[in-house]
Amino acid sequence: MRTSSSPRSTPGSPVRNGFAAQFPDTARRIGRVASQLVQAQGWVVYTIGADGNAGRVLWAEEDALRCAAYFSGHHRDDPLAPHRIASAPHAIGWLRQRLDGATVRYEQEFMRPYRLSDALDMLLPAGLDGPRLGVSLLRDAPYPGFSNGQMDALADFHALAAQLLGGADPRSRLAARCPQLTPRELDIALAVAAGMPNKQVARDAGMAPSTVKTHLAHIFRKCGIASRGELARLAY
């Protein structure tokens, strides 16, 4: 939740204007995959203007009440605002690593009252004809803050997300890395890699959740991986 204007979307839906109207799936995939990699409970994808400030929300999976409180003024004190983390490694800001007075105050005035334990923000370069993007990833209390391993996973994903914005094709990428996958397995693998839960994959594919689980076991074995996060890194 790092934007400077209130989103007009409901949680879980895109704001369909400008870049979002042209690439809503790209914004959604990036947010879902990043959220899955770090096990975030909420996430927002937003544009970044030429002035370095946050602009429009493209897609949000976030609590509406918390969003409203954030936009009421707390965003002005956000330690992870784009202009504050643009020069960080991989352009990623981690709230737990910014332990100065402003961060402590922001945590006390916004994070704790709205039951947030930690936050990560990642800035991405412009892709194709679109603007720069930012991704906010939120960890709810009582879950502990993000870990060093999750921070590393997000740093690895940064380059892949930039490629995706530049027009990279996840299907071709995954097919090249796991040539043993059947077309059906490839469909399921891409849906799971994009953060889709098994039940939704099953509904979309017209099969039982248990069948999706069986397919996933075959996919993991053929790709030599053991988790959904590893699958996301292979595809994206």
C-alpha cells in the first residue's frame, strides 16, 4: 500500500485504466508470485510516476479498511515509499531493516493498530510502453516478520519480474526448463506458479482438486523441485 492516491478497485481486482487496462494479468501475476514467494498475507501492485512517487493501484489483494487508513495520511510517513528505497539493492525495501526513528514511529502509528507485523516493497523498471511498477507485500500479525531467506527469494524474483514486464513468455520459459511436462501439466504448472490455489485450478480445468494434487506431484518430480515457490522461480 504505497500509493499517493486512494485506489478505486476493490480488493482482488484491477484498476482498468492506462497500463492496467493493457496488462492487468502482468500486474496480477507479479503480485501473486511475489506474495507466494515470501508468504505475504496482502499485496498491492502500483505504478511509479516520473517524479519517483507512487501513482495508481493496478491490482490489490488487501483489506479495504486498512487501505483507507493508509491513504488517509499514513502513506506520507511510509519508510518504504519509492523515493526512499530506489537506491537500495534490487530496489527492495524491508521495514525490519530500516530501524530508525521514523520507522519505529510508523510502526507504532500504523502497523501495530492495523495488525501488520512487517512489510516489503519492491520497485521494478518500466516494461514495454508501461510505467515503472512497485509491489507492496504485507505480513499480518501474529505471524512473524519476513525472513532473510524470503528477502533473498524476492531479490532473485526481481530480475525475473523485470523480464516478464519486458514481454518474456512464462509458458515458453517453463517449457524450456521442464521439457518433460505434458501440455496439461504445463497449464497447471503455470496456474500454480502464478499463485492460484489448487481449488481454483481444479475449477478452471474441470477436474477434482485431488487430480490437481496428483498432477503437481508429477510436475515437481519432472522439474526436480519440491515447492510451489521453486515452480514460480522456474516460470517467472
